[in-house]
Amino acid sequence: MKLSEEEVRKITFEAISELGEKATPEAVKELVRKRVESMDSDYKYEKSDVSSGRVILTSFGLNHPGIVAGVTKAIGDANCDIQDLSQKILGDFFTMIMVIDISASQKDLKEIQEEMNKVAQLLKIKIYLQHEDVFRYMHRI
Amino acid sequence: MPYEFEEILETIRMTEIEHFDIRTVTMGISLRDCHDRNIEVTKQKIYDKILRYGKQHVKLAKEVESQYGISIANKRVSVTPISIPFDACNAEEFIEIAKTLDKAAEEIGIDYIAGYTALVQKGMTNGERELIKSIPYALSQTKRVCSSVNIGSTKAGINMDAVLMMAEVIKQTAEKTKDNDSIGCAKLVVFANAVEDNPFVAGAFHGVSEPEIVLNVGISGPGVVLEAIREAGNVDLQQLSEVIKKTIFKITRAGELIGRKVAEKNGIPFGIVDISLAPTPAEGDSIADILKAMGVEDVGAPGTTAALAMLNDSVKKAGLMASSSVGGMSGAFIPVSEDMGMIRAVQAGNLSLEKLEAMTSVCSVGLDMVAIPGDTAVTTIAGIIADEAAIGIINDKTTAVRIIPAYGKKIGDFVDYGGLLGKAPIMEVRKLSSAGFVGRGGRIPAPMRSLTN
């Protein structure tokens, strides 16, 4: 859960005005923490409701230095969370599969796919992003 | 990791290398409330209704495509059999309606709209007779409209008057579209036991028992099955059946997911997933190649029908397990022009029309995209239709004839449409006459099979 500086400041001011005379640094801190926590739980509830925030990223191509770095940097820049990662080298071939959560990203799947296509071109590898559901449907009864 | 490495790679391999795609998402739209005394009002109602439901169809399907990484080859629309709500129309008015359908299809960005249809297995109304008369004109004056006529069913028998009429209509359509290799015939299907929820154009229509609006999906995937069979190597037929079933199970599940998501995005109910294996002219996406991988030297060799029967049965068993919404045709398609392996078998002289007919008795859907000499007699075409319909009604299955008597062409020539319709070598038809039989007219009575109560 990330809050912008402005949001934190707003919550703090609200807390100070609410506490009025009794506003000690400790009391404010406590109130702000509670406020943020309650927001956090709301957010989590929403997130679990949408089971489908996860996508599977598959990348492969000829192995060379910098692939993992390049791919993970792009994922990080898009504010996606890597939840699982598995990587293998078969001969000269590099394969990496990741489960990433894109629900916190400002970008939608299509935009992230476009970002990844750029990375794939740069690294001379192939990257596929597919929604997790398709794997669940095909491989789990 | 929630999924095995191999599982994920298998899916990627299917979608990226082995041509697994969704063949079609077809939106069925009821036009039963579109009739008006004034033909202009009728046309406007039809146009408005198709646009109201279909406007977003292509866009939303594309969104689902990119979300799941599975491409959807065709986005299409089927409508209520036109002869039913507009039974009061005459041939000229039906042609006007066809043009309206064409315009609406163009506006929503789809390549085909199907349902220029009449169901006449037992007899015809005046409207149905007019619609059938109008078919050659409608198909030659529009680009996107597809037509089908049901001339037989297990419950009703075969309407032989309609069979002869349709043979004449096919010939006329071939002539009217002679400048484009008689392409009109590629958009015209003659059915026995037509199904109401078939998503596959050209034979699709939105049956009378269907809801207001529905989304049906047709899967594809011969390439995936082919690879699985090749990988299995030299195993016995029971094991081979297992291999086919496992593969089909997975692609059916994926197909249903895609169908449900497209329906959800459109905010309309999901109907069925049609598990037919539908080939495309792309290399490796061929039913013929599957049969060869199963062990026959080429399509047409003795054993072909048995191999196809087993393939088709395995497909059904797996599909039924994978989804509770299996419907439509749900068998393997063996069109000639749309399958590189079939084209090659015909060219090599290994596959005859008669063997093809035998094969259609164990799979869906019939003599499909078969080109024959342009000078083939109407009564001979009627005989071919009657034979297929007989296979259908006796075995209680759907059969169809989509045959192209290519105007001005003879053995050794080709019709070439490009795209998904592909190209077909002209096949030899026996010169023996069927005129005496089909000329009798009347109806072949419903078979024993119809008395199941």
C-alpha cells in the first residue's frame, strides 16, 4: 500500500484538528497509523475480490547477460509485484516464468504488454504476458 | 509456483506455435421483433438492432484476445432465420433485407453475418419459397451475408422438392458470382438436422428457441492435436485416444473461458462452446495431417474413416468433460479448400468425392467447400445433397453440403478465394444420372430412428 506525501499530510492535518487541544506528537502518530491501517484493510478486501490481478509472464530466447535485470526493471517501473519466479537454462536457451500482480500498477495489461514488447526487442528475447485464468482453466480441474 | 514450468510452456507452445486460437466468437441476435408492414421500417429495425448489440463486439473481443494471449480468428454475428419473422416478404424484399444485413455487418466491422436461412425439412411457406428464390441474388449482391437452408431432419425426413430447388439455387449462385470463382456458393450451406446454436459461419443461424441475445464460441486447434499425436509416437490406439482427449480438454477449457469473458464484457449471456476441430489453410493446422499422423498414408487410404471416427469421438468425450456448455456441431470439420492436407490429397488423386462422403458419416459436418465442374447437372447436385442428407437423418446427426459447381471450370482447375476460405481443386463427379430419382419429388419419409417415443 503506497500513499502519496500529500495524502499522508492530509490525514495528519485531519488528525490534528480532530484531537484539538490534546494533540501531542504521540497521539497524532497513533491516530494516523490507525487511519492508514483501516484504509489498508479496505484496499485488501477489494484486491482479494478481484482474483484476477495476476498475470503470467513468460520470457525466452538465447541466453546473454542482463535479461533478468532488464525484465525485472521494466516490471518494477510499471509498479507490478513479482510474486513468483522460476528460471531455467536449457543449453543456450534461457527461459523465465514469473507470476506478477499488476493490480497496483497504474497501467493496464495492454500497456504493460506494450512496455514488455519494447524490452523484448531490446534484449532480443520473446516475452508473453497472459492472464492467469487461462492457465488455471487449462491445467486445473 | 502455482503452475508447473511445463504447464506454462505447453500453453505458450499451443498459442504461439501450434495455431491454437479461438476460431470464432459469434453473437446470436434475435430479429423476431423486427417485423413491420412497411419494409423500410423493417430494414431500419434490423439495422438498429444489430448495431445496438453488435457495435462493441469486435472491440471487446480484441480486448479479451490481448488479455489472455489467445487470438480470436473471427468475430461474427448470426441472426434469426430471416424467413421466420419476415415470412410476409417477397423475393425483392428479402434481397433488400440481405443488403441491410450486409450494411450492418460492415458497420460493426465483421466479415460475415449468417442467418439468411429457411427451415423447410417438412414443407415450405410462401415466404420460405420466396427467400430460397432470392438466395442467388442476395449472395451475389452482398459481400458478408451467408445463407443456409435445412432440407431434412430425422423427425421429418428429406424434403426432396427443396433438395432439387436448392441444387438449382446453387447452380444459379455459381453463375451469378462467376467472376469471383463462384464465391457465392462458399456462403451457402444446405443442411440436414441443422443445429440452432452453431457458431460457425456460413451455416450459423440464431435458432427460434434461442434467447434474445447470446454469445457462442467455436474453438479450433487441429495444430495442437497434431503435435500431441506426433509427440506421443508409436503408441496403441487406446493410448492415442487418451492423448487426443487430454489436448482437447485443455483447449475446450480455454475456449469456454474466452467465450465467457467476451460475453461478460458485452453484458450478454454465454451460450455454448462448439468443440469442432476446424482447420485453416495455414500449414500444420490440418485435419488431414492429423489423420496421416495417426498412421494412414494419405487421406483417402483405407482406414481413413476409422481414424476420423476415433478422432471425432475422442474430441467429443474430452469436450463434454471439460465444459457443461458443449453445443453446436462439435465434431471435426473436413472442408477441402480450408485444409492444406485435404487439398494435397485431392490433387494427388488419393481422395475422391465418394470417400469424402463416407468420411462425413462419422464426423461433422458434410461435404464442405468442395469444388466440382461447372457443367455438373442440377439433378446430380441434388443427388449429392440427398445422399448427404440421408447420412444425416438416418444417423441422427447434422450433415451439410457446401458445394461449388465452379462456373466454367473443369477437372485440373482451381477455385481460389484466399484467406480462410482457401483454395479448392475441382473434384471429379460421377457422370451417372440421378435425374430419375430426384425428379420424383415429394418427401423421403422420416426414418425408423424418428420414432423414439
